[in-house]
Amino acid sequence: MSTTENAIASAEAHSAHNYHPLPVVVATADGAWMTDVEGRRYLDMLAGYSALNFGHGNRRLIDAARAQLERVTLTSRAFHHDRFADFCTRLAELCGMEMVLPMNTGAEAVETAVKTARKWGYRVKGVPDGMAKIIVAADNFHGRTTTVISFSTDPEARADFGPYTPGFEIVPYGDLTAMRAAMTENTVAVLIEPIQGEAGVLVPPPGYLAGVRELTRERGVLFIADEIQSGLGRTGKTFACEHEGVVPDMYLLGKALGGGVVPVSAVVSSAAVLGVYRPGEHGSTFGGNPLACAVALEVIAMLNTGEYQQRAAELGDHLHHELGLLAGGGSVQAVRGRGLWAGVDIEPELGTGREISEKLMERRVLVKDTHGSTIRIAPPLVIGKEDLDWGLEQLREVLRG
């Protein structure tokens, strides 16, 4: 057996089968490229679901992590540390907000948002205890905890994990009329993705986000934007909500906030919302640790230049132009997305999304499938135009058969 085959066989034997990865074993990576254990190079067109917006091994981020590793990595929130205040201040400024509650993973940020919205509803809005409702969208993906999958409509994510957590109303994505009808005096929040990533990079109808903002403000309901995948440069702006000039009541951030180095997530909101917490009511051993703060501070500094957002916008225009040409050629049914992020629906007779991903892997391009014959394209924002064009050419060759 080859080194790759041995590694895959060992993983299959000794790890739970909760993932079905492509048969490639990565050993090193740099920028937009990854190299496997056999020395083969692959173009990364997934970027860790946006966790690697700034590429593999970004020197600024590695240097920030290395410097912090030599100082202190963890204190727990039992004590202050010298990176925490700067992190909270700078992230709040980036978001145009006032307060930050740091966690580790995106799912933790979503769980924190659910708890925050409910507590705000009881303490500020005056909802009767135990009656708070949160409106979510069908086909959402907000994580895989038991609470989060309770309001998923994806059978794979939900089946056999009940009993489920109550308190959520599911409405069709993009449908303001349905959202308005679902609202009651006990509704405390609307939780949506500005672009639904796992569902196939679904962009809502024009005016939808602005409509959600208007409706939630009118009804005294929090607008929670899950920007864990869509935020921090991916769509050509710092936040996907900016494309409609919308500022929600709460941002949920993760993935790219850790720069592909460490897991970092955060809930960012106003003092009126996050101020509902008292010591001991919520927390995390690793949330806001010194190493995470040091890396995230560098991410924030990089975003403050605007260069990554501009790059995503410019290369994103090119990406969608090229994919649009494929959509007119009979091999692609539809293309959706914004910035350096696209969902591509392949004609089913050409193969499933998994099969197309495997064929692209054979041509040294790595993407990820989602439902049916859809693949997602989301390269690191540092990808070169020549590399992007090369990757797109491999897609064309695969679709030609």
C-alpha cells in the first residue's frame, strides 16, 4: 500500500466515520496550495469553509502566533491577560458595535447567541419565562450541537439526535411575508445567514436583508446575522450584510477570525444586548485565550486595510464571469454566490457533486460538494488570478468529460 492508502486505511479503522473526506492526505500547505504525503500539489478551492481566507501559513498570522506562544497561551477567564482588552476593542470597532463575547467555534457562537437572545427577551423585552421564540430559515446551517440541529431542516444533520430543543420557528429563506406571519409578542430574535453556505451558497432576493432589518426593528426583535462563513472578506466586503447597507443587532463570527491557525469565534453586539450577562452565567475555558486573541488581532489589522475585501470583490467578479459562461454551455444549471464564493449546480447527468469533486481532485483541484450535484468554490482570498484561472480550466475539462 502507498503512504496515502495506509494513512486513509488507518483513519478509517480508528476514527468515527462522521466525515467522508476525499482520498487525499495533506502534509504541508502554503498560500492557496496544499501538498500531500506523496509530494503532489493541489489547489485549495475550499479554504476550510472560509477559515483559511488569508491562505495557508500566512506569514503575518504565523509570526503573531509564534510570538504569543513564547509569552502565554492560556490563562482562563479567571484572570485578565494583556491581549484580551485590545481584541475586544478592535473587534467591536471593526463591527461598529460595543461589546464582544469570545468563544472558540462557530457552533459555540450560535449557542451563545441563542442564550443571549433568550436572556435579553426575558430581562429586557419582558417575554414570559420559558416562552421565547427565535425565527430561523429553512435550509440553514448554524452548526451541529443538539440545540442547533433542533432547528435544522437537513435530515442528515437532524435524524436520530432527538429529543429536540423547542423554541424555534422555521420559515422559508428569503420570504419576508412568512417571517412577518411567524412573529408574535414572544419572538425575541431572527437568526439567519446573509448567504446560506451549506445549502449551496444561496443568496437571498434583493432587499431581503434590508426587509429583515426593518421588520425586526419595527417589532422589537433582535436581528442576528450568522456571518461565520460569509463574514471577514469572503464576499468582497467585511460582512455580507453590507451589500444591502444593513447592520444587524448581533454578528456571529468564527472561521476566518482564527486565521486558519486557531479556532476563534465571537458574538459581537451592543452593550444593551450583551450587557444582560452576569458573572457565572456563561463562559468557556478557552474562549478569549491569549493565543486566540493575538491571532485574531492580526486578522483584524489585516481586514482594516481593506485589501482583502477588495481582492475578493475583484477576483470574485472574474470568478462569476467565468462560471457564468459555463452556465450557458449546457454543463452547469446555475451559479450563485458573491465575491470569492460560488455554488455551482452541475447538470446531474454529468455526475453527483461528490463525483465531480473526485474528478477535480484527480486534476489537482480540491473543492467540496453539497446537496445533489452542487459543488462549492471558495478559494483563499490570497489566491493568484493565474491559479484561479488554472483551477477553473480544470473544472471546464472535467465538465467536457
